[in-house]
Amino acid sequence: MKTIKNFSFTVLCFSLTFSFAQTQRTINEPLPSRQVHLDFHTSGFIPGIAERFDKKQFQEALKIGHVNQINIFAKCHHAWSYYPTDLGKMHPNLKFDLLGAQIEACHEIGVKAPIYFTVGWSARDAEEHPEWCIRNKDGSIASLNFNDDKAKPTDTRPQYSWKCLDASAGGPYHEFIKKQVTEICKRYKDLDGFWFDIYHIGRLNYNQNALDRMAAEGVDINDKTAVEKSHALALKAHMKELRELISTYHPNATVFFNSATHVEDRSNFKERLFDMNTHAELEDLPTTWGGYDKLPLEAKYHLQQGTPVVAMSGKFHKAWGEFGGFKHPDAIKYEAAAMISNGVSCNFGDQLHPSGEMDLETYRNIGEAYKYVEQIEKYGLGGLPVSKLGIWLTLDNAADHGTVNMLLELHYDFLVASEKNLSGLELLIIPSRSCLTEMKAEKINAWVKNGGKLLVFGEGALDKPGKQFLLDVGADYLRKADFQFDYTVIKKEIGNNIVSSPFLNYEAGLLVKPSTAIVLASIREPYFNRTYLKYNGHRETPYKLEDSQYPAVIRNGNVIFFAHQPDRLYYTHGVRMHRELVKNAMDLLYQSPLLKVNNLPSCGRVSFLHQENEKRYVAHLLYAPALLRGEVQVIEDFLPVPGVELEINVQENVKRVYAVPGGKQLSFSKTGKLLKIKVPTFTMHTGIVLEY
């Protein structure tokens, strides 16, 4: 128990004192721009492992793909190692050091080769050491899509089915991992980095190691939030120990722990496990996971932390491990252009065939994209997002991403806001989840009094108990609505492109009483809620013929408050009028954006970067609509986009404007600091570069 207590103290306090021999990468030290992540999760039942591996063929694939870094594998989800090991077990059908051969092949042609090492899913380790597994509260082993107690050996096994392992510091599996990593560090003298995988699993862990730790920490095991936090901090301590270990042998190596960087309401993010990385990487498969609008928010967040970022997608049509699945090269090209446009390096996942022979068609597809990246990468990497519009993170997915989706479609580029960067913002948007402390609310109120402008949705203005407003919106909070749904009736000041008839809100707004605020829109209530006793037709009850006493939108000086949750409504229902209403409110407040884009269709995307060392700004424009085909979002049509115009208002004296790729000089008009630029017709992507 003494060991556990000492460990517990370390977990609670180490974040104040840690330091590494490895330096954290900075924005001015971008990582290789054209990466591949090469999986090799390979069954022990498959013969002839890597018998067709050939150094020249491996190198040929990387050259065809224009690849300058590839993550290669030391240990896979089946728990096999791909190098001679005294600690684990090399794949039974592998006869040579495949990892070493790949490192040699990569370095011979100047390609970096960080090493992949599985952590959370390692099948043989879980079978041989059930005491290493994460446990549910009932004592059962935590798993994903795994029900072997009822399955027969010949039954079809679900995809992505693994038992989950506990790598938290102080546990036996953690110690085993440290020994294996030490073995790798000693064996390979020229090691570029480590890429550790699977940290998103088993956030609630009740195995014996976890129970002992939580008892020492005084954690109530019935408090799920406290249990999750304890596990996250123990994982953070595990990561810290691995960072220190690796830095002893390879101080210049990169180290990345996957899943710690995703912006979400989880302890892994809230406890900043991403601080243990040398840089940030964002694993995503936009075709089937988070969609094409997930990247901008996460990229901006981590770039604003001062670290370079790698965005990861895949060559697969659907998801990881899909042999014979091919995403069209047009889609790969668009995704790669979007990554560079957001200021981050590119990485596309592949899975090597058990034979060890690289699939050259895959690398031809990736190469088509990376040839384009070579033309534009210097106009993205090393850049930071700039804007006078900020969004406050609530960590509610629907609220945050509903807001982001509207901004992306309206072409308002933005930053992630905090109390640290308020002074540089003109407009702050707070989504509709209660998230503010009194101290943060006071800072926002003071910022508004000094000229800042605030747009706040629904519960975003409330204290966490939901009792009263923390923000001065010029109204008093009364209560939640009496109805399941309601309607909005707008006034002319905020009615551009919106019907004058009452329009539906699928979730009712908060009830507030204006004090100093003026009403821009009112709530129209239904006759009654839809119940078994009272109902009308197929769906919502019609609205009454007169407005209620409650406002839907109010303005109090530089503050506009929505009683509803337009972010969640848009995320769930996609009603254009909700987005237009938000735009109209923004237009009343947001008078001097750094970048204004005209005539770009709503499926177009905009990113505005500042490359201070290069003394230039770059406005990236993208257009390729993602279409839902089956369960997959497909990028297919690259249509010419004519007539786009930019208005740019930066403090520096812009001397030269040109388009990339190609470098075509562009004329511009200038009134004071405001530049107006006509963008040449482009297809898929262009960057407008402004040098000063």
C-alpha cells in the first residue's frame, strides 16, 4: 500500500514538475508534411509473413507516393512483435527483423520512420494475462465488440473486436511496456520516434490495480467522473514515464500517444494528456467517422497551443484494416489540401499485406495527392490561424460542432477563444452548454464593457447549476420552457433571408424576461404539448395566433442572446433558417473581420493563416462537396468556382498578392487597410498569398 500511496501522490502532482530531455516541437518546427501510417495487425494463422518484403520495392512505393515519413510497426494488436525480442513474442511466421529492415530502407532514401507500438489492444497479452485487462464494475473484462463467452469458434467475429488492457502507471502491464520499449530503444540506434496507440478505451476501470490506486487517492468508485479522472491521470503518469525513458536513449525522437488530442468532454482531454506528446496528431477518417468539418476546430485548438499538428486520414473507402478498400485519389487530394490549408501536415493510413509487399496502387493514389501537397505545403505549414472571431469551447459535441458547422458554411474563419486571447477578438460566440465559472464570466463581462461583442446561445449564459445568468445579457432567467417545441417570429432588424411567418424550433427555448435588452425576435408557443391525451395531426402542435411574452432573441448593447440552442438545432436538424438567423445576428455585431469571403458556395471552406516568419498571410479556399453514398461521405466532383471575392483587413502593408499553386500575380484595390481581391476561377483548392 505504501507504493500505491506514493504513486498516487505522483499522479496528482507530477504535472507541475515534469520535464523532458526531448524538446517540445514548436510551430516553427513543422513535422514531415507527407506521411503514411502503415498498420500491420497480422494473425498468427497467416503463413509466410513478410516473405515478399523487398527493400527496393518498399522504397519504390514511398517514392511513388512522394512520402517523407512513414510510421512502421514494432508490435501489433495481435501482440506480435516484428523484430527479434527477448520479452514479447515475434510473429511465429516471421523469419527476420522486419522492423530493422524497414528502418534501413527508409533512412537510405531520407524518409523518417517512427515506430508504432500498440498499447490498449494487444490480444495475446490480454489472453495470457487477464489480470492486465481493464475491468468493468461487475468484474468482467472490458472489451469492444467482443462476446466470446457465447460465441462458438466458427462463428463470425465482429469487426474491431478486442479486449482492453490497462497501461496505467503502477500496474504490471505498464511495467511490461516499459521493458519492451527499452528493448527497442537499445536495439535501434537511429530511431526517429514512437507512436503509441489505443488510449481512448476503458475510461472507467475497476481492476485491482485501479481499485488500490483509487482507495489510496480517496476516490469514490461510485462517482464515474472521479473514476474516469483517476484513470486519466494514471495514464498521464504512464505517458510521462515512457517519455522520460525514450528521451534517455533518443532525446531527439518524437513521441505521440494517440487519442489524447481529440477535443471532447473526456478526462483524457480535460486533464491535458496531450501535453505528454512532442506534437499533436489528429486521427480521423472523415468518410465514416467525424465528417469533413471535424478537422478545423481541433487543428486550430492545437496550433494555438503552439505545437505543430499532423492530420491523419486513410486510403481506405471505409475504415482501418480494410484490405482492398480504396478511397478515390480525388478524395485523398482534397483531404490533403484541406490539411495543408489548416496549417497541418498530412498522414494517410495504409495496412501492409501479410506478405510484406507494398501495394503500389495505394501509393499511386496517395502520390497524386502528395504531388499537389509539394506545391502548396510551404504556404500552410508554420502558419497560425488568425481571426477576430472566437468560439468558446463548451466540450458539448453538438453545441460546439453545431456552431463550427455554421461558421464554416458561412465562411467566417475563427479561433478557439479563452480568457487569454479575448483582447484580440472583436466577437466571441458562446455555444449553448453551461460551462462558465464565475471568474471566467466576470472576465467576459469586463471585456464586453471595454468594447468586446458577445453572441451567446441558450444555456451558455447560465451558471453550471442552471439557476441564473452569469453573463450580462440584459435579461433575467426565469425557467426552462413549458413546451417541448416552439416557434420564432423575427423582427425586421434580424430578418434578412428569413420568413416573416413563425418558424419551428424542434426544441423549445429558455424563458427570460428582458430588463435593459431590446427584443429582436419573439417566441410563439404551441397550443399544447403533443401527448396521448392531446395531439394534432402527425407532428408538432400548431402555434397560437399571438406572440408570447418571452423573447427568442434579444440585444443588450454589444451582446445578443438567443433563448434557443441554434447550434444544437443546426447540428441535429440542419435548418437553414437557424443558420441565417445566426448570420444576421453576427452581422449586427461583427463589423471588421480580418477576412470576408463573397460568392463562395456554402460547401466551400476557408482558412486564413499568418506565416509571420515568411511575412505573409494566406487565405486558403476549398470546394468539393461531400456526398453521402450509402454510409460513406464521398468526395467526387471538382467543379470550377468562379467569381469569389475577398475583403482582407490586416495591419501590415501588403505589397504583393498572388495565387498558389502557380504563382499568378493578382491585382487588388486598397482603401485604407482594406484590400479587395478578385480570386481567379479555381478548382478544388487555391491559396491567395499576401506578402508584406
